[in-house]
Amino acid sequence: MSATSPAPAGAPVIPRRTWLALTVLLAGMFMALLDTTIVNVALPPIRASLNASEATLSWIISGYALAFGLALIPAGRLGDRLGHKWIYIGGLTLFTLASLSCGYAQSDLHLIVSRVVQGLACGIYVPAVTAFIQLLFEPARRGRAFAIMGSVIGVSTALGPLLGGLIIQAFGDENGWRLVFWVNLPIGVVTIIAAVLWLPSRSIAQTVGGRVDAVGLLLVTAGFVALLVPLIEGQDQGWPAWTFLSIAGSVVLIAAFGAWEVRFTRSGHTPLVPPGLFRHRDFTGGVILALVYFASFTSIFFTISLLWQAGLGHTALETGLVSLPFALGNIIGASQSNRLAKRFGRNVLVAGAAMVTAGLLATWLVLLLTEPMELSHWQFVAPLLLAGLGNGLFIAPNTAFIVATVEPREAGAASGVIGAVQRIGSATGIAVIGSVLFGTLVVKGPGPEALAEGFGHSATVAILVSVGLSALALLLVFVLPRRVERRG
């Protein structure tokens, strides 16, 4: 076997060990993104097995996404200080142990805590993946490495519902949902061992000095938790006064976070989120776009999974097959997105967001015009394929266009903020849609027809909210520059 990868004449030769290191890194990325979608089809079995509340189902998804997003920026800074190899190994080890704990959960609280730790672990080790790619690959070859990473993200996200459905179908509801988490164990153990052997110990040359922004991290975490708790628990508890006080408190905490970041920066330290980024009005609009867009599309699979299994009585595998057209469309769209973005600029993002909105609108119309007991997965093939194609076109180049709104020297910090906001948007979307879905769920009498009617109505309302969020994201695309080269 050759020790190097084939290279064009004049291009730097990439050592075989570098490709091995990339494989190790992408195995970790695969697990992180697989767990964002594989759990959706396990929600109804979890609900039955643990007698879990409706709020618990929202926490299982949104708690993972929130912890993931909040950990990204400080973990990246920590890797710059301590070396990305051991941050990657430590985070991956914690993720593997948390996956073990998820599968052993005996109560809904145990599962929620384990899922939050899982998300935290992902946020710890995922920044090391991009940091190592920049370290290991010359600029001329870096684009190829990131393209491979994008493909792995697309495949892992697409594979999640189908793999989860196959596992539950093969092992039954009680054992299957636990194995959905334990599928990470062999991959995690092998990847940890390979990371010790193959990842280089050297770190990124640029290190971050000064104090760790612990107060900033505490304020932003408290702010988003204060927002999500009432959104998830409020409907279940009848919207008592504390839920509104908590939402108001979240606004105060996030404002305090902004004020603290300004003060921390003026003291000569490196803040969690550089306030200077928000001097660019277009960047602020782009951050709002990322938040709204990820809230709109990630929540539809939460809705579809519960409708298909809890409402219509289909299997987890059948639920995974319903989402397959979206996954395939996503892979196809993503494979062409960068090439089209270079040629057509922002219009690719406009087209992508418009396709997602149209696909979700068509999905809503199918639910609105069809009796729940007559719904078939074939009715969703075209709408979800269209939405998936649009999502693939949008996701990959979106970060580049938002980063283009700031100065080149601010690009690294801007990328970190956008990655965190995307995960927080996913968490917020699940919280909002979960509250809408269960808040409008009324089952009028016993029997499968009444159950299907109740879930059909609530899913129709929830998807309409997703359509509204997607339409808002489409309008926000126009705050971005026409070309990524606008600021040099």
C-alpha cells in the first residue's frame, strides 16, 4: 500500500498518516451528527418505556442541541490553550460514556441529563475537527478535506432515522431504543484508540491568551436555559406565572451577557463572543437568519416522527423511510452547493430557502387536505425531496456568506458564533414546535381513529409554524452579501 495519497503534479503530497488522522476526526463528527437525527424515531418507544412526559421528549432533542451549541466556542478556545488532541479524546470519551448512560436510563430525568452530557461532549470535541483540518492540510488541499467532512455530515444526518428504524425494528421497542444510543459504543472505543495513535500532539500555532470568559459562558447559558425551560415545560404545566417570568428573565440575562462581553473586551481579554462582530449590521442579520433557519427545518422530523408512530401506529423503520427523501435530497443539494454558490452567489441561498419553504408548505397541505388514517409516506416523497434539495443547497455555503459580512481577521470568531447559533436555533425550534404540537393535541375518545385525528391536527398546526419560520428565514437571506468576496 502506498504511503501517500496520489497528488497532481506540483501539489504537495499528503502523507498517509494525515488521511488516517482525518478518518479518526470524521468518525467523531459522524457520531455527533448521527445523534442529532437517529433519536427522533426512538421518541415514541422511549415515551412508552419510561412513561416519559411530553416535555421529556422535547428535552431529549433540545437539551442535546443546546449543550452542543453552548460548548462549541469555549471548547475551541480551550483546545487552543491545551492542545486539540487531548480535548478531542476527552470529549469523545465523555460522549461514549454518556451514550452508555443514555441506553441504561431508568427514568426520564436520567435520560435527559445523559443527553445533555452527550451534547456537551460533542461541543467539546467537534471544534477540534476543523482545527486539525487547518493544521494538517495545506491551504491548497484544505478545501478537499472540508468537502469530505461535509459529505460525512450529510450522510450521517441522512442515515440517522433509517438506522434508528432498522435497530428498533430488529430488536423491538424496549431494547431497540437503548441500542440506538449504544451503537455509539464500538465506534467510540475504536475511534478513541485510533485518536491516541494517529492524531498529532502539536497544536494550532495561534494560541489564545488572557482569562477564560467564565462569566460570559455562565450568563449566556443561564439566558438560553431560562428561555427553553418555560417553552418546553409551560404547556405541560398550564403556563403558570413562573414561565412568563422566566422568559422575561432570559431577555435580561442575554442583555447582561452582551454588556459583559463589551466590558470584558475593553479590559483587554478575549471574550466568548467578540462584540465587534455585531458592528456589522449584515452579520447581525445573518446570525438571526441562522437561528431562525435551523429552528424551522430541524423541528419537522420531531413532528413527523411523533405523528407517524404515536399517532398513526407505524413502526420506527416506516418512520425512518418517511424522512428518507429529505435525506437524499440533502445529500444531492449539498454536493452541488459550493459549485453553484461560486457561480450564482447569494441566489443559491435564496433558491435553497425558497425550496425548503415550498417543501414544508406542500407537506402542510398534504396534512391539511388528507384524512390522517389515509396518509401514506408516498404523499410526502415530493415535498420532502424538494425541501431536502433546498436544505442541501443552503446549509453548506450559508456560513461562508455570513462570515463574508465581517472583516477577514474576524472570520474565525464569526464562524464559531454561527456554529453555536445554529445548534441553539435547533434547540429553540424543538422547544417551540414541541409546545405547539402538544399544546394543540386533543384526542377525542378511544380508538386509533381518534388518536390519529388528534395527532393529525396538532402536526398540521406544528408544521404550519415551521413554514412560517422558514418563510422568515427566506426574507432574512437578503441581508447577506451577493458574493462571499465582498469584504476581500
